[in-house]
Amino acid sequence: MGRAYQNRKESMAKTAGQKTRLYSRYGKEIYVCAKNGGVEPDGNLALRRMIERAKKDQVPAHVIERAIEKAKGGGGEDYEVARYEGFGPGNCMVIVDCLTDNVKRTFTEVRQAFVKNDAKLGGPGTVAHMFDHQSVFVFKGEDDEAILELLMMADVDVTDVELDEGMISVFAPITEFNNVRTALVEAIPEIHFEVEEISFVPQTMTEVSGEDVATFDKFIAALEDCDDVQKVYHNAEINE
């Protein structure tokens, strides 16, 4: 899936829209990480990783600092995770992760995105069983067997290592995220991760073609226009 996975990530990034919305999403996640695990990145691994991701996505330092300062205050918003599942245009499978301080508002906005774009919202577990919750790392490389060997030598549990058009993708259980990253960085100090995240990886892909392509793009854009939506996962393989 390597290159296909990376292409899907890039297309989703393009439809994410305005930078302010991206900053808002990172601000929420950093705030929650800091509030739950402490405001010092050295003592809060989740916060440190989130800050690293934000910087990679060119989130300004003042956005990061403001979120941490907000968490130091002790009060503020109480965000909770909300997850919605269903079927998108072309019968592809979709998971929508949200971070919200008003579940009713979020549900209404997500439901409208489904209803108005030929999509069907289902209940919990509707499609999640068709995705694997995994650690995912994507980086440039040509020797997937060598990468698998070095991870095995480091006693890291790996689900799969794939090579596709000069990009290596490593898939591992979510509990192995830090072990995979540490092993790769120690073995290849100059490594640059195109993707490093915990994600829902589809077990199978669904081709979306014809008129469904435009509807699918509109559907994803509508979801990502919702301020509370943090991530959208899908198994659509676009055939234009």
C-alpha cells in the first residue's frame, strides 16, 4: 500500500482547507495532551510527538505555546473524543474522528455532511472492523527487507513492511509506535518520515469512479469543514 497510502494522505491534506482550521485542530490536540499528561514535553511523550507533528505541518510556534499555556490554567474546555462510521459515495468505508466540547453539535454537523453527499452514517462498529488500528511510518528507501531485518533485530513487533515506488511503509501495532520510531532513528539518523502516526489502515480498498469521484471530494471537504473533525479515514481508491 506504501505509495498509495502516501498519495491518500497528500490528497486529504489538500482538502483540509484553510490553515486556520488546521491550527485549530492541532491546538485542541496539544491542549488535551498537555492537560491529560502534563505541560512539559520531556515528561509527556504524547505531547512531544504532537508538537513534532505540528511543527512538521508548519503550525506557528505561538499556536503551540498558546495551547500549552491554556492547559496550564487548569480550567478551560473539556473536550471528548467522538467517532462516527459509515459509508461514503461509491460505497467506500469512512471513519471520522472528532474532538468536541459539544457532542450534539458535532453529531449534527457530521450527519449533515453524510446526508447531503450521498453517504450513509452508521452506528459504532459499522466499518471499524474492516480497518486495522496501526502505527504507520512512511519514508524514502529502496530496501524493505533490510528495514524489516533491522526492526526484527531490535525486537520490534512489525505487522508489515512494504516498498512501493521508492517509498517504504512500516505497519506495526499501536503499542509499538515508539519502539519502531526509536529503532529506525537509531539505525538511520538522517531518516525523514513522510508519515509517522497512529492510523486506521483499511484492510481492503473500494474503487470510487465516475460521478462518485466529485461527490466523494465534496463529502470529504464537508467533513473537514466541521471544526470538531480531527481526522478522516477511508478506503476509497479514486479512479478518475
